[in-house]
Amino acid sequence: MNARFFLLGSLSAALVAFALTSPRVIAADKVDPVADAKAFQNFFFQKFPTVKHEDFVNGPYSMNEDMKRQWQEKEEFPPYEFALDAGKEMFATPFRNGKTYADCFPNGGIGIRQNYPYFDTGEGKVVTLELALNRCREANGEAPYSYVKDEMASLTAYMAFTSRGKPMDIKIPDDPRALAAYENGKRYFYTRRGQMNFSCASCHVQSPGERIRAEILAPALGILNAMPIYRSEWSGMGTTSRRFVTCNSQTRAVPLEPQADEYRDVEYFLSYVANGLPISGPGARP
Amino acid sequence: MKLSLPLAMLLALSLAPAARAANEADYKAAYAAAEAASREAAGMRNQWTVTVSALAAAKKAADGGDFDRAVAAAKEAEALAKASIFQATSEKEAWKAMEIR
């Protein structure tokens, strides 16, 4: 390829992207998560008036009737079943010190997915379920799992499964650091990045239900309730970490390291604004 | 305002005449400038994948002795890195325009 042409081509792509950026600037005001969540949910309820509220947690399937029918048929022999069984067994198998995951979590880890991520006032940071699982391993002398591979997906799949139907229930404690983490997650969600100049919202707020290559975009409302997910394209399970990394790469942004503060915070924000919507994970996608 | 920096970069690059073949010193200067800009972008946690690829392409071309190509790729990497810095800077406020409220 002619170097100068290549240069001009990619620069013009960047230029076009900038030209599309809205110049509207809104004055900063105080952080109000309760009002945010209400506005966020209303936006989707009004944009998709025929979608039942609890259906938003089914990602692309809430947006497309044909897909939904195929999916419901598939649910009889769900492709995540293998991961679920593996997760259940892993969860019950003691560490070398004789303890188990159950010892690390409230209620023995059963039926608690809807409370993650939470803000840890001791650490002053958001703790996701994936992070809590690895901390549990390390506290018991085991090596942490990769955040983007099967073991982590199996464990979170099992924990989500035991929480199915429970409404997302994320708390923001009365701590300025918790509010700051929430706000940081919100900023990350709406910030444009990558050469394509897309924010998470460009795809999951402005275009849910639309096709991007072969995929139908999931709505941002309840977008984490089905995690982790099986994807045919991955021929396997994907954790929340894996999904964030993939979504960043799609905009030609270099992804952050899994469980970076920004990812923890955006998970906190997206989960908080989905409060009240049921856990549906693990999910399966075409 | 939003267009000015990338536009200026585009113009500067497209109008620059390729007067003579580039040599290793040209490449080293271009690469150093690109690397500095890309490091700044990474520091803002806003590196673009295409910047990283262009840097790698520059290095590869230089290793093969093709300094024309190496300089072009390094300049592209620098321009992309600068655009990503510009993006991160403007998004410090601009993200609010996207917010659902």
C-alpha cells in the first residue's frame, strides 16, 4: 500500500470521527445516582415501549423477536451448561488448605450475584465478583485465574445461576469515594475513545437493536445482568472482563488491563442503573 | 475548534513534499517524536490500536532499510497519537453531552 495514501486514509477516518463529535457542552452539576438510574431506565423503556422491562436483561434477544425465538429453543440445551457444571464443581472443591469459595462470601456465595460489584469502604474501591473470586483464591494460597478465560467464566456462571431472577441490588454507601467511583464509571461509559471515536454509549445507548457486522447490539440497560455469556463466535464463555476488552478493541482503542479501576467503575455504574432488573446469567449469544 | 488540530495535521502532512529519500537519521527523529506522543496518549489511558500498529510498521520498515516507508509510518503514528491526545483532552468535558438525563 502506498504509504502516503494509507496515512491520509487513516487520518481522514480520525477527522470524520471528530467532525461527528457533538460540540454541545453541559455545565457540571452534582452527582445524583438515583435520578441517573431513573432517567437511564426511562430512556430505554420509552425507546422500546414494547419490550417488557425485565426482558432488557436478555441483551440482543430483547431487541429482536426472531432471535428471541431461536434462543428460547436453544435454552433447552444451553451451550453454557458445560461451564455451569464445571463452575459448580470448582466452587465445591476445597483449596489445598481445606477451605472453599463459600468461606469467602456472604451466604456461602449462593444467591449473591445481584450485590456485585460493591463499594468496599475499607479499600475505598469498587470490588467486582471476578476480583473477589481471585482475592479469595489468593487469600487461600491459590494462584489467581486469568480474568478472560474459562475458569473465571465457569465460576461466575455458577454464581449467577444461583442468583437468577433476583433483582440487581447495588448500593452506593454514604462515602464520597463511592460517589466518585460511580461518577468515574459514568464518565468512562460516555467518553469517546479509539480511532472510531465511539463511547460505550455510541453503541449500547444510541444503537441498540441495530446490527454491527453479524451482531445485534444489546441495550445498555441490564447489559451486565446476563454475564458471563457463551458466544458461538468465541466458541466458549466470556467474562465481563473479556467483553470490556473486546468492546474497547472494536473502536480501535487499546484495551485497559482487566479489572483496571475504570473497568471496575464502569461495571459499578452500569450495574447500579440496572437496579431492580433480574439477574439472568449465564447467558448465551449466537 | 474541534477540527483545527487534526485538520492542521492533515494539511501539513499532505502538503509536505517528498523532496529526497529519507535516511536513518530522519527515521530516528520521526520515530522519537511518534514515540513521545504515543507515550503521552498512553499516559492519558487513551492509546489507539492504530498508533501502536503504525509504530510497529515504522520499526519494521526501518529494520528492512526502507526509510521512506519508515518515516511515513512514524509520522502517521505521531499524527494518530496526537489525535488521540486531542480526543482525550476534549472528552474531559465533552462526554457530558452524551449523558442520558
